[in-house]
Amino acid sequence: MNFIRTALVVGVAVVSAWSCKKSELEKAEIVEEKVIEYPVSGFAEGDGILAAVKRVESFKGDSGEAVTPYFGSAQAFFYQTNGKPPYVDAGIVRMDTTKLQFDSETRIYSLPAPASVKGYAYDSAVAWSVSGNAKNQIDPFTLNLEFFPIQPRIDTLFTIKNDRPFTLRMLNTIVNHYDTLNRELYDMVVVFTVRQESLVLTHTLNSISTQCVFPAAEMSRLQAGPATVEIGAFYKLKRGQVQSVKQYYLLNGSVTFREVEVIK
């Protein structure tokens, strides 16, 4: 499975909970860099990807599992050659009415640093508009992708062992709006990830998958100490929507992560 890894700013704020009272829990407001894995397998013929993501942290509260409010982010990148970097300037890119910032070094578009630690508040659909860039042969276009997957809930202990297989499970089923989407155009995948510094173990499964087994050979690569487990559900276009002679893909993702401790 191919991925694009990009960093974005993630805010963590006062906590809401699935299984505890909001008044019991409080977290310092921080902003930190997180890495998102975008599942882009099968996009090799595409000319660009526009991704919107809801991200929350799951942690242990006073009365059980709790989660932060979701942090909304978005990124877009446009290829010089089909499906291959380097990226190019596509003019002004907006997600709904918000203009994304263009990084002249990475040539990736991202939502500006949020005024609120909650980031961007998404409705059910995401509307993209691109002004285009004649020099890079990108015409103006608009594209929409309705719905986000249900936010995954992680069913995993806060300690994991590196000397045996590890099963990363989800408490809920996230196939909701997918049943109403055109299966000829849209697909859904679930990305299961264990991350420790520069080491990233990732498996991508189909939309009905609620668990993933990381074999012992993979787990043995982890060192004792802190790590992160993550489950991301993504709606994506199976075939890019063609605008003029270019083909673009859209992703809407809901990602939940949890800090864990690796023990021997």
C-alpha cells in the first residue's frame, strides 16, 4: 500500500468523553506536529490529491476512555508528473470558504494555523475550489466530497508488548454513509498504524475491517518506551474526477490516535 506522509499541526484542547464526565477531565491546550498517512494506493495516474481530516486523541480519563474534541485539518498537493512528486503550484486553493496556505518549499497546501485549538469545524460535505495555474497546465475547477466516516473508537490497552503479535481493534463499526455512496466511484479503507519516532508500521484494510493484527516480526522492531497507535477511516474516490485533461482525487478521513507504552 502506498502512502503520502505529511505533517500538520494538531491541537489538543479541553476534553469531551465517551465514558466519563467532561468536568472530570482537563488537558492543557497544546499544539504539536503530527504525521498523517494518506492512503494513496491506486492514485498513480492522478494529478493531485485534496484531503480533509478529522483527528482526535483517545486517552485514559478518571472514569474510563475519553477523547479530545476533533481537530479539523486539510491539505492538497498537485503533481508535476502523474502520481509522482515534485509538487507544483495550482494557484489559490480553498476548502469550503477557507484559503489554504501554500508552502513554497514543500509545495503543499495546508489550512492556516487555526485561531481555535479545535481547528476547522467540518459540516457533512467538503467543497474544494482551485483557481488553477496556466504555467503548470492546471485549469480552474471545483470538486465536492460528501460525508466523513464515523470517528473510530480504539479498543486497545495503554500498554503493548513487542515480543508477540499485537491486535489493534476498533470498538465501533464505521461503515455508515458508505452504503449510500456510489460504489463505482467511491471506496473506503481503514488504516491501522503503530508509530514510534521514525518507525511506522501500517496496514490498510477494507471498509468492514474492525481489527488488524501486527505480527510478532513487526512488533519486535519497536523499542521499549512510548509509541502511538492509530486508526484512520477514509472515504476516497476510486477514480479521480477529470477536470479538463487532469484527474484529481479527494479524501475525507476520520483519524483517532492513542499514546501507549511499549513493554518487553
